Amino acid sequence: MSARASKPAYKRISGLAGGVATHASLWLGDGHFMQVRASIGQERYQRFFLKDIQAFLVRPSKVCRVWLVVCALLALPGVGMLAWMMSGAGDPTGWMIYCCAILVLAVGGMLGARTRRVYVVTAVQTTQLHPLSRPRKINKFLARVRPLIEEAQAGLNTPPPMPSPAPEPTDPTA
Amino acid sequence: MVTTAAASPAIACPDCKRGRVVMQVGAGLLADDVAGSCATCQRVYGIVPLPALGAVRAKPRVERVVSEEAACFFHDANQAVSVCDDCGRFLCALCGIDFAGGNLCPNCISVRKQADAALVKERMTYDSLALTLTLVPLLVWPFTFVTAPIALGLVIFGWRKPGSLLRRNRWRFVLAGLLAALQIAGWVVFILSMFKTADMVQSLQ
């Protein structure tokens, strides 16, 4: 049997995320999903078997906020120079183009930058899922994968653990 | 908000690596998760709990060898309770691992991980490498004198090698091979024309 014929079948469940030279994506295979981190000339695979997954952790990321602060810092001198030029000191066209470019960068960052980090938890490791960076992507991924995980873990007969309600506070003076 | 460390299993904090994320009462960051926070770094998380989180794993029970009983290949003192499906070695309860639909010893799992496409950890993608080597140097075209033969070599070398687990066609190989061949042909024509021009100049002199 050739190497091509023995390839396992995978379906993409989350799009690409990353830079020009490297990117990550999520793929669904038989009984597991796989995170693929690809660079030029190499692909690295991390498999997470559905029956082993204990939880997903989601936390806010500051990347988007940092990007906006950087854009604001870059825009400040541009806005200052633009105001000075418009008061009659010279031709403001160059500074208008500069400010528009910064605005485009800021909007692009807001639309595309990471706002969430997602980790998959198993008994032996907790790993970040790089392609899941926005709430919409995360919800779409969970809607696809969660039923499969629950089906794979049906034999465990244990409902997902939920936090119990807070105990009543007791009065120490009583 | 009161934490319930005793009531719910805790998860290691992926950021500080020291603390434990403990579930709390209340909504998390997504629509259907619960909130949690690390007891050490106080970072807040949304948690999507799954049945395996609460499941208790059965610990393998190892029994000591008594008199003439078969012993584990890896642990002399442990009684053998199973046989490896691949190599046939006797295994104790610790060494026999349910893996890929069989009972295997750690050595055979390691061997399978290297050989089985379904378990491979990384692959060289010669097609992407060759295509990059034919396209990127076009920005500074004299580099193609060196990169085109390398790219063609990669196409020939990588054609029979196991490639990406995700791609099922070879259009990158074909395109890289064509581009590399075109670039090499271009250089051959360029060098021949240079010789021809030099000959003409010499004949005129």
C-alpha cells in the first residue's frame, strides 16, 4: 500500500491562524481532533482524543487591546502634524494618508486580532488551541466538537462536574 | 462569589503553571460555560466541563510474582497479566496499554508512532518547500540560479516521500517542478546567448 493510500481522512474544523511563515489549523479525524502547526517545509501534529478531553478553558487575551494602544501611539504624532498642517503650515495630504493607514491598521486589528485564548485540558496536558482566537470561532468549534466528545465519553456515565452553590455565610460572632 | 474547591475537580492553570483553576458559580466568557479562576494568579477563565473531568480512573492493580508464575518482561517482580499484541512479550498491569485498538507494550507503541501515519508527529512537506523556493526568489531573480536546481532536486527527492497528512494531491509538486524547470531553461538560454554574443563580438573584432 502506498503512503498516500494509507493517509487518514481529516476534515477542517477551524480556519488558519498565524503569520506569513507559520500558521495553525484544527482538523477532525477518526475519534480525535488534531492541531496542525505548519511552517515552510514542515507540519507538526498534536492529536487530542475525544474520549480523553476533560474540559476547554477560555480566557480573554490582551492582544487586541495592545494593538489598539500601539495604533493610538502611532497615530498621535500624525494627528498632531495633521492639525498643524491644516492650520496653514503646509500641505496636509501626506499626514492624512499616514492617519488613514493607521486607522486601517487599527480596524484590521480589531476585526482580526486575538481576543480569546482557548486551552484543551486532558489528564496529562493543557495545550493552547491557536486557531481559536475569537468568540464566534470558539462557539462554532464547540458546537461541532462538543456533541462528538460527549458521545465518545458516554460510557463514563458521569455528568460534567458543575460547581455547587455557595454555602450560606455563617456569623462568627454568633 | 465563593469558590467550591472541594465540590468540583480543579484544573492546572495554563498560564502560571502553579495554581489550580477552580470552578465558581456564575456564567463564564461564552454562552454555555461556567466561570473559574486560578487560586494563585487570580486569572479568570471560562470553563467548558466535559464528562471525563469528573470520571475516576481505575488504577492498574499490580500483583507480585509468586513461585513459578510468568513475570513481566519489563518488571521482574510483577506478575504478567497480558501479552503484547505486536511483539508477544509478557506484560504486567502497568505495561499493557490499550492503544490503537490493541494491548501494546511501551516499545511497540514507540515503534508504531514512527511508522503509522495516524500517529506521526511531524512531516516534512517537500512540496511547499519546493514551491517556496521557486516563487520567493523571483523577487530577487538572480537567486533563482541557485534555488531552481535545489527546488527541482526537492521535487524529485520528495515525490516518493510521505507528505502532508492533510493534502491528497500533488499540484504543488507539479507546479514547483514546472517553475523550476522553466527557470533552469531560462538560465541555460541566457548563458548560451551570452556565449553567442561574446563569439559575435570576437568575430567582429
